[in-house]
Amino acid sequence: MREGHSGKGSILGIDQGSSNTRAAVMDTGGNVLGYHRTDGCYFTVDGIENAVRLIMEAVGAALDGASLDIGDIDIIAAGINGVDWDGSEEYVRGELDKHFQGKETIVCNDCEIAYFGGSLNPVGAVLCAGTGINAAFFAPGGRKFVMGDYFKAALQGGTGITNTAIEAVFESDLGVLPKTRLTKLFLDFSGKSSIPELLETYVISEVFSKEIKSLAPKIIEIADDGDEVAKGVLSAFSDGVCSCFIAAMKKMGMLGLDCDIVLAGSILMGRENGLTAMIAENLIKSAKNANVKGAAFEPAVGACILGAMKKAMVFDARAMENVAASAERFGLTRLSPSMKKV
């Protein structure tokens, strides 16, 4: 632990997604003291034992990096993918409690902690798009709604985008759509020399159909460079996602509220891109009083902030300066797009 920082009463934040499991330790002044990342897990498929093992690996290394132990932790906030259904929070909390010596532990969907990486407002919403997609809504009075599988397959983040894009390549080959640079992208990625070979691989190989999800950032780049087919893919994605998101805001009685909408996840973060701008513009057409913004910090930091808020710790401007400076040292800041009301 760095000189001048007390570890007593610290907060442990956990973020477990399919790709990564991350843990961060923060003190009461907002200073990130330790961090570790390891492999991801989806406990509903890979088993709760594997999920907890990876969580404890990340937690142990983060605590070691901060020169602390679990006794120094006051509260734990864990965002876990797969916490989607009634009873899943209690189930995962019960498994974690076996390792956390009776510490107060908050368990929620991993989408929820992404919100607190971008906002301190207790009322607001988050759209988190990476390999898949999710959204969470925090309404007045403590009411909460997590969308999860309400989003259909074509809207499932990078997976939905790439599946729609490769189908557009086949339609382009038929002449339904114009020629597109997406054709070369998928042929190069697959190592195939013709569209029939590509189609056969896509239909038959489950591995290939899963691997193509990594091409979502490239598809966004091609669209940004003016490819009309790629732009159409992203436009359809944006329209579908925003229609569902706005419907959920209306369902929760939030559509006219002054609140934050945080955009998070790998395909909505980093550099400014056409998809992010498209979604922001789409959302503000209906949620006119909302402030659409990018997440400033990785979700593991958001988990720490959620834990601090649950303990009624004061997160003033000085504390947020400490969060920003210390998170940057650990590479936990996000290069968020600058959002403005459209």
C-alpha cells in the first residue's frame, strides 16, 4: 500500500464477465490501491465453482497489490454476468460469503456496476454493449429493471452486429445489397477465397460463427469510412437497441426525467465512432432531458463506487479526483466519447 493511504474500511469491487474477471480495491478517500485481471467466466454455463475460483484469484492478487487482506475490507460489491433471474443474486452471494468472512456483500448484474463507472446519480440508466448487450434502469424509489435477454439475437452487441454483417455480405453477393468492403473483411478473416466457401463455413462451423464476434470494431471502422452496407448494419442495430431501451425507460416511468444515460462496453467505448454517436442521437430524440455520457472508468471501479455509495461514503470533487488519478495509474480509465445533447 502506498504511503499515506489507510487500508482499513476499504472497498472491494469485482467485475466478472465472459472475457475477464477483474478486482479492484479502493480506500475511503477514493484511491485505487490494488487491481488484478484474470480470465472471464459465465457461471450459468461454466459452473459456479469456476466462477468463484477466478474471482478469488483476482481478489487475492488485488489485495496483495494493495498490501491488504480481507479483514481490511468493509464492503464488497460484485457485478457478475449471469445474475439475471430471481434468486441468482442470493445464490451467488451465498457462494461468495463462504470466502468473505461475513463481510457485507452486494451482488448484482455486471451491467449495473458499469453505470457507476459513469454516474453518481442514483436515478439513471446504462446501456452496456460488448460481446453481448444489456441495460439497467434505476428509477426513483429504488426500483430497478435489468433487461438482459429482452434484447433479441440481432441486437446482442458485437455478436449481433457481426452476424448481421456477414448475412449482408451474402445478400451483397446475390445483388440484393450493393458491393461492400465487408466481403473482404470476412473472406480475409476466414481464409476463404469465395463467398460459397464462406457461407458453408458460417453455416457449418459453430467455432467460426462465434469467432467472428471479434470483428465488430472493424465493422464500425468500415462504416465510419463510408461503406453504405456497413452503415446500414449499424443503423439497424442502433434503431433496434434504442427502441427497446426507450420502451424500458417508459415502462419504468423515466422517459421525461433529468437523468444520466451511461454508454459502456467495448463497442461503445474508446474512440469516437459512428455507432456511439448514432445511439446517443437516437436516445435523445425520445429521452430529451437525459444526459447521455460515456463511462469514465472500468466497471471494477464502478463496483467500488457502488460499494462506497451503499456505505454512504462521501464522494465529493476531491474524492473523484483521487479516483480518476489512481484509476489511470492502473489503466482503469476509459477513453469515453464526449456526449452532448443533440
